[in-house]
Amino acid sequence: MTAQFKEIDFGSQRVEVIEGGYYDRYRMNPDLDEVARDPAAGNIDYFRRIPKQLTASRVGPTWAPNFYYRTSSIQLLFLAPLGRLRASLPAPLQPLRALPGYGLVALTFFSYSVCDNDPYDEVSVAIVIRRPGARGSHALELLDAMRRRSFVAHVLALPVSTEIARVRGVHGYQLPKWRAGIELDLGSQVHARINRADGTTDLLLQAPLPTFSEAAPQSRLGTTTMVHQVDGRWQQTQVQSNTLTYSQRLFPGNVQLTRNGGPLSQLLDGLGARRMLRLDVVKDAQIVLHLPTPLDQ
């Protein structure tokens, strides 16, 4: 059945949302008992311990944090020359050194099939950075981040597939978002694509479907903190994850990433992101996206 759309006010913007969808029905403040009856959402116990609050934001009062009940993702982690990463980061951010002379760049395709602001897809290019205020050994900081599954990153590009996702990201978070055609499929193989503005392919990712591991609910929690400027002031935006079905491979040898000269291809090339360090494929996860908060200097 083809989805029907309606226009709604979102801050000072008019955007289209799915008629009868989650945003239309709940306006970011869902009745979790109703969500639990949606078979597409799965088990939502994780969200019951994270209360929403009506919070002031750049787009007016909004219920936060944002819940993503059913998601999947594909991430390629690259080694990249530290010099290029430093040149791409605004001061005072610093890349986290992984090996002598090299830091980390993450290319991630996301698919949000059930969430508070309706289904959409997203692609992120981000540099893994030192935790603000950190001193001492890069190696110890990286090992601690891996142990706690807690990383800090600066996002350079974050295209999305729907207008409400773009408007929320640009006007609510001041993140580098634009509309793009995006695909992610974990059927017979790992497949992901993002298109250029003219509809031709920018990036195409293909790999054999891996063997997945199942994690007990809330046993594989993680946190990514985005550090970025909002209205000229440094802010941090926390993203919590509850991974349920996943696969992880170091130095994957059978991953094909075709670059066709679009904006993300150019960005990865400019960063020197060539050597694949790790492939993460997440078939099922739950995510909580918080609003930006001031970063303590």
C-alpha cells in the first residue's frame, strides 16, 4: 500500500510526513504501550527506562530524546593519514591516533525502519576524535573507548532520505544534512548505495552477507558522542545504542566500495580513507538520539 503524505508545521518549516505514521500520531511523544503492539517495532523495553521530556530546542519545544525502535546499519572503518584529518577538523578538535601517523574515518549507512519521525535512511562520514579535554596516551584512550564501546566523533557529512529528517537535522542540530537517494539491504548480500543530486550513484558498497551473532537485550550497549558547533558554540550530542543482531570483521578482504566521484566519494578521497580496518554489519539495533547540550570547556 502506497503511503499517503500530509503537510505539517515543524518549527518555522512546512514538511511532509506520512499520514497516520508515528510522527503524525505522536508528535515525538509516543504511548509506548501502543508502540509495543506494533509488531514492526519489536521488544521496546529498552526505551521504557529512558523518559522523554518536553525540551526547548532551536525549532521550539520538542519531546526528547528521539527513539529509533528498529534500525540496521553497515559501517566501514578506515585508516586515514593524521595530517589530512587534522586539516579537516575545526580547532581545537584533534583526531584520535590509531596507529603511528594514522587516525580513523567511519563511513556508515543507516536504515531506520521504525522511529519517532517515520522511516528514513542516512549516511554518515565522521572522523573519530579525542574526547574533549583528554590528555596522555592516544593508545590508552582508544583501548578504553573500544572496551566501553564509547566513541567521540566529528561528523563531516550526514545526508538523509526524507525532508523531515533533513529539517530536524539542519534546524534542530545544525548538522551537515541534505536530501539524497539512499538504499540499504541485508537480504542475500550486504548492499548499500547513495546517489548524487542527479540520481546517479555516488557510493556503492557490496559484500557477502556475514554470519550474525545475537546479543541478549541491553547486553551490548554503546554510545557515540557527536561534537559540533551550534550557533557558534561547541555542543555534544549523545547517541545511545542497544545492539541485538550484529557481525564484526577486522581487515575485511571481500568488501567492494565503488567511488563514482560524488560528494561523499570526494570527501573520502580527500581524507585519504583507503585502508579498510573493520566492517560492522548490524541487522537489528535500537537507538536513542538526544538533543545537543553545551560542551564543558
